[in-house]
Amino acid sequence: MSDDHDAAGGREGDAVADGEYLGVLDRFEDDLGVVLLEADGETVGDVTVAREALPEDARRPDAVLRVTLRDGAPVAVRYDAEETDRRAERTQSRFDRLSRRLGDASEETTPDPDGEEDTHPSDRSVDAPSDEHDDRDAR
């Protein structure tokens, strides 16, 4: 589901070339949403978009948007519900794995949903120095 909106009221943030970007609503400053723009998985700049110009479903932090820039300013903003959900699920999965690791120190390894095992550093055994006495000395 995508909603198209005119992004009037936006301003240029970091200088970014015209084109279409994946954006993530980072925060609101008064009535302006600060959108971090991504290209190839890296943040390349930011723009602000008037709150009323954002699709209604996207008026929350971490909403993923498709942002079109022209002359350095946003001219169209579309909410990407599928990508927003995918990222939220991935973040929750990471949080859940970390919680299991921290909450159950008795397990030596924690299975990774990707099929790999992660060994938690605190789960590694360390040999303690021995306090054994030689029985022959006690005679």
C-alpha cells in the first residue's frame, strides 16, 4: 500500500542529488518531519517534510518512505508499508535474540534465525586455578 503526497513545505537538508530515495522518518521538529535519505543502504542526507504533507500512516518515527527530490527539495513522498513492516520485524528479531542471550546465561549458544550459532562471550568456560593439595605431603 502506497500513498502519494505532495511534499510542499519541505526544505533541503544535506545536499543530495535529485532522484528517488528510500527515506526513514527520524523525528519531528515542531511541524516538520526530518527524513533520513538512503542510497545503497547508507544514509546520504536528510530533508524535512511538513507534517501535513506526509501520508497519514507515515506520521510516526521509523516509517519508511519513497521520497522524490527535484532541485534538492522533496516533491513527492509515498509511504512504503511493506518495507516499514519488514524493518520493524527485523529489529524485533534482533532485540529478541539479544534478550535471550542476556536472559539465559546458562545456555552455551543461542541459535540464530539464520541457521548459525552465536556463542556469547560470557558463556565461555574458564579454567579456575586448582587448590588441590598433594596427599603425600600430609603423611
